[in-house]
Amino acid sequence: MTDPDRLIFVATSDVAGKTRGKAFPAADLASRRAKGVGWTPTNVMITCFDTIPDGPFGALGDLVLVPDEAAGFDVALPNDAGAARMMLGDIRELDGAPWSCCTRALLKSAIERLDRVAGLSVTAAFEHEFQFASGGPPAGEAYGFLGFAARRRFGEALGAALRAAGVTPDTFMKEYGPNQYEITIAPSAALRAADEAVMLRELTRLVAQAMGEAVTFAPILDPASVGNGVHVHMSLRDRDGRPATWSPDGPGGLSKAAGSFAAGILARLPDLLALTAPSDISYLRLTPHRWSAAYNNLGYRDREAALRICPVTASEPDAIARQFNMEYRAADAAASPHLLLAVLIHAGAQGIEDGLAPPDPTSEDLSQLAPEALAARGLVRLPQSLGEALSRFEGSAVVSGWWPETFTRVYLAHKRGEIQALGDASPAERCAAYQRAY
Ligand code: GLU
Ligand code: MG
């Protein structure tokens, strides 16, 4: 096949956390970069189960999805499966204005807000957990060498694909759950980090497919086991690119801005959770003793804290300042990485705007404390269903006010439609449905 006939897929990471778009011949790249491809507003209502709940657009309207050549990959897949070419894009109105429900535009506007209110930007690194649909190492191989070795060829092929895509692989390991693995990548500026997270998910699926395997990023596969988390490491930088998260005298090592940023996320966590843990089964994962997050707490090195201050290995102040970061753990891959980072940045910016004091870290098992004891410390059990989380989002003028009004309406209708599509399916059937979707 000659180059001009190769197809380029221009994509958006949408409200369902799905990568959707259209392909066009490479020969048309110059013109498509200017005019995009046609896009339909109602596509934003397509749930991960392919249902389309009623939304504000019906059959009406036209948009364009415009590829960003800097945000994509052209990667040879293993086993002569050919090369796949994808570019993320921006959804715009026909006059060029960003569309109210374009997740990339929503992230850009959160990034602008943080710069405006604090002169800061977020650098982020994503950890993704996923599970192979079949096969795998013998039991008892959590973090094990044989567990790793069983998928070494996959891990190396995925690492090569990521590197070819301009994404820097960090670690690959056998996670605790059955057939569960984890891949981490190096930090990047927020927009790039979200773009890379989308590329990583799609490359993981493509490489697995080319090797005759199937993987899923579904939040949890077995209500009795552990889930697949998406953990987002975040640090702040000033306008000169200097690290701004760490202060040697700050509480827990947090700078004043980072303390308010963290407090902003935790104060609004029950109201924003519907955007970072956006599936029905996300709430089977967000339960105590599953190393995910069940409370709006800050912890040091605590793998059950919603926000964790991570350890640093450096000892020189400059190096500590560069390494110092906090990890948000109450997220999964049903969330578009763009929306996930957008909501965290808005919450952090809100905390800075409101001048919030840094949160007091917790160090005990919060599931042993009575609600009153938690409340006295500003802590709550997080919403325990998607329906509850959506009601919290809808009821919070602050959190729903971070978005264009149309987006908030679309999000609520889409997600309530998703719940409806599940009908009276049992927890195991729900997990199976999401396993197929993600
Ligand atoms: N699987 C856990 C989760 O659902 C995380 C385990 C870990 O890496 O600490 O978030
Ligand atoms: Mg992990």
C-alpha cells in the first residue's frame, strides 16, 4: 500500500471514555488539518454499551473533529499486523469555536484557569492497571518473576510501541489480581499526559490483539477481587517551569499552593467523583481494603488514600523538588483522561482560589471510624454508587459550574442512560458488560 492510501484515524476521547473518530487517507492530511472531518453532536451520547439515551441534540447539528498532528502515533504492530496511525483531535463548531463537550477543550480551559489563578501548571504521570481476558501465569504470581515472564514479550512489544509513539515507558509488572498487569509512563505536561494516556490504552489493546490476546481496562472484573485503577501522579510548576509542589517547611512537605490544590480536590471529591469513577462498577472498586480509595483523605504512602503523597528517593533539595508529587487514586479507565485531569485541575484551582488550608493526613484504617468521628476531621465515605455520585455532581453548584451548562446536562443524561442500560443485571453481569466495553 502506498503512503497516501494509508488511513489516519482522527479521534476524540469522549464522555464514555471511548476513543471515537473517523479515518481519512493520509494524502488528505494537509486539508484535514485545516477543515477536520465532520462530526455529530449526538455521538457524545453514545454510551459504552452502544445505547443512545435522550440528549439535547437529537438528530440536529454539525461539528468538525480537527486532527492535531502533534498528538498521535504511527506505530508498527507486532506479528506483521501492519502499522496503525492515529491522531487525537479537537471538536469544534463550524465557526472554529471549541465545542462545549470536547474533552480536550475542557482540559485546555482547566489548564488556563490554573495558570490564571495561580500562575501554575500541572505535570502528570499515569499508572494503568489492566487484565488479560484469558490465560496467564499460575496463581501466586503477584509481582512475581514468572508472572512477569509470562507476559514479557507483550511488555516489550508494548514498550516498543509506546516509545515509537513518543511515550516513555517507565515500569511494567505483574499486579496482584488474576492476569492483572500494570504499565506506568513518564510524566508530561497535563494536555500531553492525557493524550498519552489515550494512546497508551489504545496501543495496549492493539498490541494485545496483534499477539492474539485481549485485554480489558474495566474498573473491576470480579466483585470479590481487586480492581483496575488509574492512578494520576501530579506535580505543580511555575511559569518558568520550576517545581512548585514541595516546600521543606510545609505540612507534609507540601508548598502552600500544593496544600490548597490538594485540599481543593479532597473538599470536592464526593461532588466530582462521578467524573473520575464514571462507571456503575467503579463503585465496587472504591470500597475499603482494595487499595483503591473509599474516603476523601490525604495519606503519606497510604495506598488506600484518595490522594497520596508519594515517597521521594532524592536527597538534594533540587532533586526532591523535582520528584515530589501527589497521586490521585479514585479514578479508572472508564474516564476519559482529559476529563479526569480537567476535573482534578479545576478542583485544585478552586482550592487555591478559596485559599484552603492543607488537608491533615490520615494514618489509620478509616473504615474502623464512626461517621461522626470522620466528620469531625472533615472526612466522609465517598459516594457508593454512580447514581449517588451523579446526584452529588448535579447538586453541587461549584463543581457543575466548572463546565459549560450543556456539558453538565449531557454528562448527567449520558451516565444515567448508562445505568439504565444495565437494567437489573447482577454485579457479576455488570462486570462482564464493562469488561467487553473497556
Ligand atoms: N488495584 C488497585 C486499584 O484498584 C491499586 C493497587 C496498587 O497499585 O496500589 O487502584
Ligand atoms: Mg498498581
